[in-house]
Amino acid sequence: MDITLIIAIATMGGLGFIFAGALAFADKKLRVEENPKIAEVNDVLPNANCGACGNAGCYDFAVKVVNGEAKISGCPVGGQEVVDEIAKILGMESAQSVKLVARILCNGGNLEAIKKEGIEYLGPQSCAVKTIVAGGDKMCLYGCLGGGDCVGACQFGAIFMNENGLPTVVEELCTGCGQCVDACPRGVIEIHPEDRELFVFCKNHDDPKRSKEVCNVACFGCGICARKSDGSIEMRDYLPEIDYTKLDLSKIPIDKCKTGAIRLIHPERAAELLKEENIEVKVN
């Protein structure tokens, strides 16, 4: 055998041995032991990797929880059961998990929203596409486009399109992950605590004359709800903005709203709760 080849083989073998030894030494000396509780926490998470907790995925959330950088109640998808499991793993007292749900803040379906004259949209049923193609066939530039992108974005099957062309949320299935919010180009979907009752079901910032022309149920900025609210509602660009930290339902003249733009999402439930406090709320 050629002596040059023998030397080359021996050299490469020697270098391989040296590098392997160096790597083994580095692995032993520089290894960072992972807290086993991270894997335990990750195992009890739903592993939807939806990002609702504000992290890249469930594993990242588990790391931050174990390291004390995130609250144990930070996973809206898992709910109270997951919070209790995490607390047990970490030897902590459990925290109250607030159920979050998506709210569709637009009443302008096919029957209520005024369509553009002479325009019939024949393209893909996608809100993103409709936004690009002349903003769809509705005159309102703020309301739901009815393309159902939110339905496709929901990995829990918690949203469906109703007969009026508006998305409907199945509260029992909704986890409040916020994927539907990201999918809506008009911003008509928001995430709120489930027990929050009063909402403005309109996003139209047009002046009163224009808002009446584009939708039969739009808020036209009369401001009566704000004037009677004792400071919990302010008008901003013709639209009421609710400060839930100040809200007193008994002060809101819901029955005075001519288009039903501001209303309770569960009138019966809200009335029952207020009845216990001897407070009466008039609804449409």
C-alpha cells in the first residue's frame, strides 16, 4: 500500500479521535440539564401551538411557566383543568382561569348591510381576497365581509357561518385562542371574558348620514348611550367605546338604541344576575 495513503488514513483517524474526544468532553462539561418539570408541564398542555398565550408554542410556554416567567393560568385553551395540573406539578396554589371567547362585533349580515349597486362579487369566498377586490360587495367599509376566513382559521370548530352570512361562535367550543382575530381583515372579532355582557356590535366610524346609507343596523353615533353611561362610555369617531372597568349596566339605556348596535349578548343571563342585586335593565 502506498505510504502516502497510509499516512493520510492515520492522520484522518487521529483527527477524528481527537475531535470525538473533544466533543464528548464538551458535552459533559457544558451540558445544561433541563428541568424535568418542563416536560411534565408540556405533557399536560393541549399542544395546539396556537400562540394564544403569547409564546411560539406550548413548549415555550412550559419553559416560561417553570422558570417563573409566565403565569400558570396563561393558557386560555387548556382552561381550569390545565391550570390545576400545572399547579400540582409545580407545587403551587392553583389560580382562577378566566374563560375567554371570541365575539363577532358586527350585525351587518346579508339582510342588513346595503350592497353596492351594479356589483356582484363572483370571486373566491375569502375575506382576504374580498378586501383586495374592491372591498367586497357591501357598501360598509368596516363590517364583516362574510367570506368565512375566521371559520377556516379556527382549529377547534367553534365558528360557523349562519344563514345571514355572519360568523357565529359556539361558546362551548371556543378557547379564546385568537386565531380568528388574526384572520379577520376588518377587525370585527375580539376576544373577551365570557361573562362580559355589553358590546357595541358595529365598527363603522362613518358620520351618521353615511352610516345609515350603508347598513340598516349600524351605529349612527347619536351618543345617547355615552351621555347616560356615567362615564363608562365615550364616543370616538361616531362610535361608542366601553370602559369595562367603570361599566354599570343599570346606567346604560340599551332600549334607547334604535338599531340595536349596543346590546347585551346574553340578555336573560345579565338580567338574572342584576335581579339578584335588585337592578333592572331595559333591553331591546
